[in-house]
Amino acid sequence: AQRVTQPEKLLSVFKGAPVELKCNYSYSGSPELFWYVQYSRQRLQLLLRHISRESIKGFTADLNKGETSFHLKKPFAQEEDSAMYYCALSGLGNEKLTFGTGTRLTIIP
Amino acid sequence: GAVVSQHPSRVICKSGTSVKIECRSLDFQATTMFWYRQFPKQSLMLMATSNEGSKATYEQGVEKDKFLINHASLTLSTLTVTSAHPEDSSFYICSAKEGEDGYTFGSGTRLTVV
């Protein structure tokens, strides 16, 4: 079974401070991990995926198979980062995407 | 990038009627599309996987006779909520995967059954 856990429902961070949104997963095979973001009144959009190893909007996430984690990080938060963030997982050869419960990030000016 | 169009964005219907929601891939072909349901302040729950030219695969606990899925072409999947009841009121979202580019989501449909 696939499972994604985001322990924080809400997270408030001051502008300019570092941000870390936690994500842990459970999957017996080789996982593919994603972070999706949903800004106010907009559709869900891909922020980054672990296989591309990109940094998008200053965010990075490293897959740690030992700790089964895929935490999202940004060194300096910006006000426009306020949004809902979802961690998601799919398995190799399995296109089903399983979402975590999401973390609402609020950046305090 | 890949775009998925979902219509309508909002619909209000009377209890007992049926509602159809369309999901189109605008600039790519999608053999597989996915339908999610999202309750207020909760995560997206996968309802079913829509497969072009074959029957949809439903997740456990999802009534296939209530949520009819049709994927008749490579660019269109439809979800019909049959005999809708107030408890079916929710936010429904479709998505499709384009090659290796990951999943693209529609803008969602807010269904209110009165």
C-alpha cells in the first residue's frame, strides 16, 4: 500500500526565514515523489519531483530512502510562497498518485 | 506545458438528478486520466482511474454505478454523478499524465447538490 504523511496541517513562517515542510512515505517498491502546490483560487500544479532534482522557486527536496522522507525546503521564505502544499507518491509502473493531507504554509510579512 | 481543461467549474443540481463533468487534455493525448474528490480542508482522494477504450478502475469504497466514468477518446474523460444526493457535494478534480512530464490537473468542479 502507498501512504504519504504530512504531519503539519498548518505552518507559519516569517518572511526571510527558512522553511521546511515535512513529508514521509510508505511504499514497498521504488517510489516517485512529488511536491504539488495550490495557490489561492488556482489549480494544483507541480512544484518539483525527485527524479528531476531541480530547484523550483527556490524550493528543493531530497529523497531520503533510509528515512523514507521527502521534505521540502527553502532557505528564505517569501510572501508569495503562502499556499497549500501537497506531497505525493506514485510507484514504479503504477500511475496512481497518492497524496498527503497537505500543509498550509503562511508567510508572515 | 500540458493543459487539462475541466468543465463545468461549478454546478448546482437538484437531489436525484445526474451531473456530468468533463475533463479534456488540450495539447496532448492521455490514455489514462484520474478522478479525485476533495472534501473541504482535506486532501485529494483518488476515486478512479479512467482508461481510454476500457473500463475504469475504481478505488475501494467508490460506487461505480454512482460515479460513471467514460473515456471514449484520447483527450476526453467524463465523470457522471448519477442520482446525486447532498452528500455527493464536493470538489471533483481530474488529472492526466503526459509522458514523463508528470501529472497535470484540471481546475476542478465544485458540485453542490440541493
